[in-house]
Amino acid sequence: MPEGHTLHRLAGSQQRDFAGGAVEVSSPQGRFAAEAELLDGHVFREAWAYGKHLFHDYGPVGTVHIHLGLYGSFTAHGKPVTDPVGKVRMRLVGESCWTDLRGPIRCELVTTAEAAEIVAGLGPDPLRDDADPDRAWNRITRSRTALASLLLDQTVLAGVGNVYRAEVLFRHGVPPLLPGNAVEPETWRALWADLVGLMGEGVRSGRIDTVRAEHAPEATGRAPRRDRHGGEVYVYRRAGAPCLVCATPVEHRRLANRHLYWCPRCQAG
DNA sequence: GATCTATGTAGAT
DNA sequence: TCTACCTAGATCG
């Protein structure tokens, strides 16, 4: 379940579980076997995330660069270690914990410099203290592309995925197809600030919850609706269902091969 | 058991 | 704009 909050959450838990100790690294599936052999037994220095990218720093031995893609996932366990189930690309075994990685779009050993290059190609990440929202704004305000597309462009903004994009646009009443160069600076400031808050909450909870207290099931009496992604949302994957605010059916279309959801009334602009 | 879907990205057309 | 791809779980029959 990979938007930026997932990767930052993983970096945090893996830092707690493995940092500072030697780890056993293996690739039961075999597709990371040569790299795992190089890393096996070395000290896991640090886990860190930038956008949807996760990095395991092994110092001079190298850095593992992981991108989960659409369906990559980690499972975390306490010892004892059990036999691999399914296609385990990478297994890490530490002092008391172990974790399995399955289905990543990327799992590769890179140098520190290469890791830095990957990060240099990404836009600011709302989950990082060092993020500069003006870098994203400079791209957005010069572009005729729909804001909904710009929000998913990782070179503009790093870490935002399909759920956060739909939800943050809804929360600010912004039409998703509004061209970047038609976005008001104060709108951008509000969107950024909201992403910082929402995604930070996502890191803490492990879910994407975007519904404000006044529209929450407890306040309105409607049945809670947890999406498969685990959280309570306004429009994501609610095509045809009544908008939680105005009851207008939620719209849906494909945009650049991704599902886009919005309320045509609340986000009329 | 077969088929479909998914919070993503890269590369071809 | 389209297609391929990494994998598992949900859904269909």
C-alpha cells in the first residue's frame, strides 16, 4: 500500500528494528541473490525515505534502493524466523526481528552517490523537514498541465499518490483539471500545508484518513466506510456514490491511465 | 481454478 | 496514449 506515508512509516519501523546491528540478508526468490550475498552480515546503518523511495544504508558496502511500485509490500515479524511464503525478493533478519519484501518494482544495490541522484530527481516531499514547497510551485505555476496530473508527477512533488491527490483536491474545492498556471498561490500554500498534515497523520496511523470531524460517520450518523486502503475518505474509489458533503454523485474518469475521482459540485471551482 | 484489480513507473508507440 | 510488469488478495463461476 504505497504512497509516501507508507515508505516513511516503514523507514521508521525498520530503523528501530535493524539500525546499528548486523543483519542477515537473503533473497529466497533469487532475484536479489547476488546483492544479498554482498550485504549479508554487514551492519545496517540507517533506513530512510524520500517520497515513495526507501533506502537501506550499509555504509561503504552500498545502499539498497527500494520502490514498492503498485503492489510491493513488506511484512514484519518477531523471531523465530519461518520458511518463506510466496516470492520473497529480500529477507532481512536482525537481532530480534525480521522482515520480508515482496513484489517491489525496484530493489537494487546502489552507491551513496547514486542514491543522491535518485533523490535529486524528485520534487519536495511534504513529509520531510527539508522540503521546499516553492520548488513544486515553480513547476506548477509554469505548467498548463492539469493540477491533478502535476500532483502525481514525482519530479514536481514526491510522495503524493492517487488517494492523497483526490482527497486533497476535494478538501480544498479545487477542480482536478484546473491547469497548473491557473492555480492561485494561496491555493497552493493551503494544499501543501494540508498534505503535510494529512500525510504526517498517515505516517502515524498507517492509514489515509481525510474526512473532517464534521463529516465523519460519528457526526453524520452514516455508516463508516473503510476503503480497501484502510481509511475514511471523501471521493477516492467512491464513483457514483453520494458526496459526503453535498450528496452529488462522485465523478470518475481515467487521466493519464490513473483513476481520478472528484465531486463535480464541491469542486466546481 | 480463472479472472480481475491495485495507493506505480518505465518504456514503446 | 498505450502496454508491460513486480505479486497477492478479492471476486467470479
